[in-house]
Amino acid sequence: MLTSPSNALHSTPHLWPIRRSKLCRSRNFHSGGGKLCSRSLLSARTGASRFSVRALVRPDVSENGDSGGALSFPNHISVKIPFGNREILVETGLMGRQASSSVTVTDGETIVCTSVCVADVPSEPSDFLPLYVHYQERFSAVGRTSGGFFKREGKTKDHEVLICRLIDRPLRPTMPKGFYNETQILSWVLSYDGLHAPDALAVTSAGIAVALSEVPNAKAIAGVRVGLIGGEFIVNPTVKEMEESQLDLFLAGTDTAILTIEGYSNFLPEEMLLQAVKIGQDAVQATCTAIEALAKKHGKAKMVDAIRLPPPDLYKHVKELAGEELSKALQIKGKIPRRKAISSLEEKVLTILTEKGYVVDEVAFGTTEAQPELLEDEDEDEEVVPEGEVDQGDVHIRPIPRKPIPLLFSEVDVKLVFKEVSSKLLRRRIVEGGKRSDGRTPDGIRPIDSRCGLLPRAHGSSLFTRGETQALAVVTLGDKQMAQRIDNLEGSDEYKRFYLQYTFPPSSVGEVGRIGAPSRREIGHGTLAERALETILPSDDDFPYTIRVESTILESNGSSSMASVCGGCLALQDAGVPVKCSVAGIAMGMVWDTEEFGGDGSPLILSDITGAEDASGDMDFKVAGNEDGVTAFQMDIKVGGITLQIMEKALIQAKAGRRHILAEMAKCSPPPTLSLSKYAPLIHVMKVHPSKVYSLIGSGGKKVKSIIEESGVEAIDMQDDGIVKIMANNVASLERAKAIISGLTMVPAVGDIYRNCEIKSMAPYGAFVEIAPGREGLCHISELSAEWLAKPEDAYKIGDHIDVKLIEVNEKGQLRLSVRALLPESETGKDGQKPPPPTSDSTKDKGSPRKYVNTSSKDRGASSKVASGDMPKKSNDEDRGSLVNGEATIS
């Protein structure tokens, strides 16, 4: 920092330790033991009317190379590491230097900054690692500001929550047990180029930051995305390439194993999914190897001393106190009775080990103490020393039992050990006995019941029950106004025409809890079920509805997200959505180390896992799809990772489980209606010329609002390409809106004849006649009659119905009509005969619809084609709907 002497002495805000500046040393002035040079000495420089000095010198900056106070970054490191088919730039030591570690990772012009901070003091031990992840996409990354009043980023968006989960899930298995220091990972997207997606980059950035930090993780992790484009697997494709991809696979792992996968596909066979995982794993291995080398050279020392584990003896004591009763409790089939029995036993063990104290078995541990007892010698004869005593001359030492001291343990340690002991007993029962808590075999599926149409006013509903897991799915249909708006970095508004919202109330597990905004778990589970169902939906052209699915979990004992897939599929069919096929979902589990429990050492795969098997197992692998392929998948691992062989076995077993579930869903009773509900809105799609869209909307939307009000429809949506969607609750209002729009958008031609048209208003110079709903033309007073008229009212009045012919369309699009042009020549001569009398309200229904007729017999717009096919023709010659002089008229 450069400053004037006065500023250097009085205005500096820095508090660094101060040492002698070069200026003082060069003048051989004594600085007085580390104080700044005196102002008088500094001002004594001759010939210097304006000068500056470095007021403060940081102690960690070397004297060599100091120039004008420039701050150096001696620990700034910049390296390139492989990232799929390209390299990314990793920098550390430049930004966020006070964090445990901070890195910026650059891919193209997309930059993600991630920092890791660790609390100095450990928190209270628990069975859940205190790891907190926050990911945020800054709008400034694309040169925008956030919408809303405050113009800043607000609460975490749903897609940001999903990326937080992608960062969190692969990191947890690498963390050691007993590390309770709160750890926070913050990740920001600082720059986005629109080509290189930031999600996989953020996961890799977090893996690098944790590897360089003090967090004692076991392995470095990285994440990649794999797409299937043109029949070829591509690692980390661009955003534009992903638009054509048949697969969206995210994979994270270490250099030796897979930790998590997540994604969706278009009925991809299991064999191809495994190929994609293999390609992604190879890319992750290369990235992790580079990260490990970087951490070995520049990483900080790990906080291994902070790891705190329960006392080893506590495991033995818990087994002795609860082993037999706990084994019996784990065999109870019902979830609630089993949970209550285990909780009661846990409370009993806690009372003993934390309050009363555990008494060690005296026989086993020999808790006796030898205490001397003096005895009188009555004679000198040799005595026989009783068994158990020790002869030490005249003094016999007789062992006296000592009262054992009860052992006390902390409540947290007892709970952690009790949970681990319960988990091992459950796993041992499955491996040794081949039976699970509810009596099923490893590949068994729980009983399934499904029924549709429970809610009469809903557009579609279903209740899906699998064992003790139950989901109520409800479908609501609407127009584009019901679509979900997505605010992202792309810069353009995105609307989702299909979305699934998952709700997990505390009552589903028999507990009392807070009800509020959806949790991260609810957002993640809902997105997984949404992706599984999205593939089977029809296109917007075939089914122009916005679809919302609500899945409320009424009971939960494992795999509730997959129950949402099954229930949601049935509810869609009940709502009349023409889905491509049925899909089902299943959750797979695993017992990793079977050799510990008497097995052959190979992992044991479990189908349709329960909540206890999920908590005590080593894997949660959710797979959704039909009989032939996969539509969505998600896998979490609690061990160090799994191999492709294990994943292949799990996928094959999951396919058999899906087929069984689909067969049970086909037995749904009552079955889905497969038709639109009478309470569902009606949507009609019509095409108009794009140039007519503005005329339909009108200034400030006045015209479209008037159409909605006049016809009684719910909404009208118009697109720039001329697509018009009309939503109504009844057919009558829908037909009325169709007629109005057809009239407003028709392309009239000179010579067209319009029958039974109503006079809407009068002016001194003529009458305005409605030739189609919402479309009027002027019939000049000279064209109203063959005779001269002083005023239009002499021949007609408002509300009369007449036949007119279009004789002119001016440059503004205004229509000029004529009655006289339709009169016979005898009536238009000089005989003075009057034209035919008008059709008054008393003789004709003024509300009857009218259609225009094109005498050129050529269609001039899609609106005319839509209108001409709506009304039937009658055969009565006297009727207005018959053929008159070769002209089709419709009453």
C-alpha cells in the first residue's frame, strides 16, 4: 500500500506487526525498536515535493522482491488435471486463504469456487456426520441479476438442492467414524459459459477441496457425467450435446470404487447402463489419481487426532446385556412393535451403563484383593496352610474379595454402540438364517395392493401399498398457466409441463414432527420419481396438458420414492393420460462383508428393502423402469464403494423384482379409468396464421380478455408460431371461443358471401355487420338498398339479420360489404321495387352461429378449415343450411 506520511502514521487500518522500512534503513535512521520512522526525518528528504512510502510491511513477505507494497501469494498453485476427454484448471492459494482449503476449478469459461471449513472443537458425538453442503449459482455468473424486489439470490432452488445432495452423498462414505468436528462445504458458480455444466464440476471441486483440507477423509473423490449421443457414450458432454442424449448419468467415486450414481434414461437396457458406468468409472479414476498426487504434495495435515471412538469394551458389555433380547426383538415383523421393543431395550441398557453402572463378572475378571491378616502362633509346629492362603512366615495373607466398582459410560457412546450392535445382529440373521425380519428371502417382494379412483373430484388418484409403505398419488391437469417456472442461469424462462411433488409427513412413521417447507430429502425423492415417470408421458402435441402429480406418503417402511413411482403411474392412467407403458420402481440393498457373519464373503443383494435394512445395510440402490429397460436410478453407498460386478448383480435382481411389481399393478382394483375425468378441463388446440396472433391478443391483452369473458372459457394461451390453446370447463364455451377466434383470424377475400349476419351498430353513413364472431365490416348506406336512403334506419335496425357480400378489403384490412350486390338485376334496376325484407329478431334466432363461404372454393387459413367442419348441413331446401345457388350456407 502506498500512502503519504500522514496517512501512514494516522490513517492506516492495518494491525500487522511493523518493522523497519527500507527507507529508514537506507538513511541509517534508527526506527526505535520496530516503530515507524519519525515524520520529521521522513520530511527531511531534499527535492521531494511529493513522495510516498510503504507504511506497513507484512512479516510474512520477504525483503527480496518487495516493490511498492504489492501483496504476493506464495502458496498460489495452479495445475491442470484430466476431466473426461479434456482437462480442467485447478487453482488454490489465491482465493479464500483463511478457509481450511479453497479451490477454484475452471472448465472452459465455467468457474466453480469451493471452500472447506472445519470447526476447531468437536460437537456432541452422534451417528450422523456433521457435514453441511451449500451450492449456489450466482446470477452474476452470466451477467444477470436475480428477479424479485431484493435483487439478490434467495433461498436454495430445487436444482441447487439436488447438486448439494450430489456433493454430499459420495463424500460421506470416505469420512472416518468418530470424526465429530462440524465441516462445511460452500460452492459457488462464479462464471458460466452456457456449454460446460457446473454440477459435475462442483462435485469434483468439492473432492479436491476436501483432499487439500484438514478433514481426515480416506480417499479423494470426483464426479463426471456420461451421455449417450448417436449411439456413443461421451464423458462430460456439453449442455448442447446433452439435448440429444438418451442417457443422463452422473457418477462419483474414488480411484478404486464407485460411490454413487444417479440419472435417468429412455428405457436403457441394463447392459448398456453398465457400459456407461464403466466408462464413467475410468474417467473418475484418472481424475482421482491426479487429485491424490496434488493432495500429497500440497495438502494439509489431517486431523486424525480428532477422531473419537467409543471404548472397545463397551461393545462387549452391550452384547452381554442386550444380545439375546435384541435378537428376538429384531424378529418382530411389524415395524411399530419392533421399534417399541428395541427402544425399550435400549432404554434399559442406557440405564444400566450410564446410571447404575456395569458390574464386571468377578469370576471372569478375578476381582479379589489379597489383604494381610495377622494370626497368633500358639505353637512352633508346622502348620498346614489352608488352600487359597499364602504362607509368609508367621503372617498368613488370606485373600478377601473386593467389592467391584461399577463401570459408567457416556450416553452418546452407549447409543452409538447399541445401534451398531443392532445392525450387526440384523445382518447376521440375514446371512446365517437366510431370512429377513419379515420372513422374506433376500430376493422376496412384500405383498402389494393397489387401487384407483379413491378421490371422486380429483382428475386422477391411486393408493399404492407395498408392505408397510403406502403412497397416495393424485394427478391434476391444467394448461400452461399451471406449469412450473424454472429460473436458471440459461437466461431464458423454462417451464415444466410435468412435475411431481413428494411429501413425507412425520405421521407416516408414527412420529410427531414439524411441518414446513419441503426438506432436501423430499426434493430429492420427488425428482427421482418425476424422472422415472417423465419418459412414459405423451408429447405436448398429443396431450396438451400440464400435469402435476402429488405423492403423499401415508406409511413408510422403506422405498417410499419407488412407491411414488408405482402410485404415480397408476394415477396418470386414472386421469386419462395416454402413457406409453407402465413403470415400477424397486429399492435394492446389500450386506457387504458376509464372511464376518458366516457367509462365503461375497456381497448379499436384497430386494425391496425395508427401513431397518436401509439403515443397517451398506447400499440403497433405487431402480425404476419397465420390463425391458431403466428410466431412472439412484445409488448410495455406505462402505468404501462397490464394483461393476456387484452393480450388475443388483441390476439383474432389480429387473426381476420390477416385473413382479408390474404384474401386481396390473391387478389393480378398482382399475384406472383410462379416460379424462368429467371434472378435468377441456383443451382444444388450433392453428392460426402467426401474423394474426397480435390481433387476437390486442392492446394490453384486451382482445383476448374479451374473448375469455364473452365465451366463458377458463384461459386462452397463444404462441408466436400461431398455436392457440383454449381451456374450458364445458363444450359450449369451448365451441363459442373457437368460433370467435376463427372469425377473428380468417382471411376474407373479395366475393365471399356471408349469410344470416347480424347488424351490430348503425352510423349515419351505414351499418356495421358481424360476418363472423368478433369480425365486423361496414355496409355503406349506398349498398344497403337499391333505392336511395336518407338514413340506414329507413331500411334496417340493430339486431336484424341480413345476407352480405364482401366487395372490398382496403389496405388497413377493413371490410366493405354490400346487400345490393346480392339482389337480382330486376331489383337493382329502375323499376323502384324494394329489396327483400330483412330477417328480424321475431323470425330468426339472432344468436345462431354464422359461417363465411368462400366462392373461390379454396381454403385461406387453418381457422376456416377448423370452422367449416364444425357444423352439419341439412337437406331441406327451405332451410338456411341448404345449398342455395351453389353456395353453402350454415344456419
